[in-house]
Amino acid sequence: MSLEIRGFVPADLEELKRITNESFGTVSLDRMIETRFGILNGHDWSWRKARQIDDDVAAHRDGIFVAEEDGRILGYITTTLDRAVGKARIPNMAVSAAARGKGIGRRLLEHALDYFKREGMAYALIETMEGNEAGRHLYPSCGFSEIGRQIQYAMKL
């Protein structure tokens, strides 16, 4: 069977969270904060990162796409649309460790870009951490241009 990109259904949620935590372990801002300050407010970085998927579902469920093969979820991409300014954004994208290097991330990204075009968006944004080598290679190869860098600061209260 071949790879299928389909829309999100609620039964996907826990697997998307699992893939998220598997994928973002070394490139998560939440993980970096925890490394510096320890576990905060009784929840570890993976709990905080997985909650972002809940937020993505609440913000734009129809813009979440899942890569599946033989009934197994291999990756996903989440999107948001700001129709007033024509801005499309990709908050999260992840591919399971066992499926990396097979073009699934590229397929998901291209699917999202096609979706943005169909929805009449003028431009798309995606961001990554400096240490995310996969993202720093993939995004420019799909047509994205670096437009700026942001420095994250945190302090324990």
C-alpha cells in the first residue's frame, strides 16, 4: 500500500502527540527550558509540547493532515490560516523516527502548501530551532526563505 495524506480525525490525537514527543526531544524550546530550570509546575517538557497539538486541533482542525501507510500514522502537519492578511502558518510538523528519510516530511509540507494556495493565502510561514538540521534543510528546499532569527529568553519565577 502507498502513503496517503488525509485529514485529521479525533482518533489520531494520541498518536500525533506520541510522534511529537519522539520528534521534538532535541529541538524543543520546552525541553531547553526544562534543561535549564528543571520540571516546572509539575509537568515535564513532553506534556507541554503535546498540549500544543491540542491547541492546533482547537485552532484549525480542518488544517491538520496526517501521513498514513497501511493504517499506521507516520507523520503529520498542522496549519493555521489568517485570512485577513493572507498568512498561512505551520505550527507543528513531525515524522516518526522509523519513517524519517523517506520524503514524508516533504510530502506533508507540499500538501500543506497546496492547501494554502487553494485557500487563497498570500504567503506561508514556518519556523524551526537552530539545532533542527532536518528543518533547516527541508524548508529552503521547498521554497522557504529565511527572513529573520529570534532569540528566546526565559526566567524561572
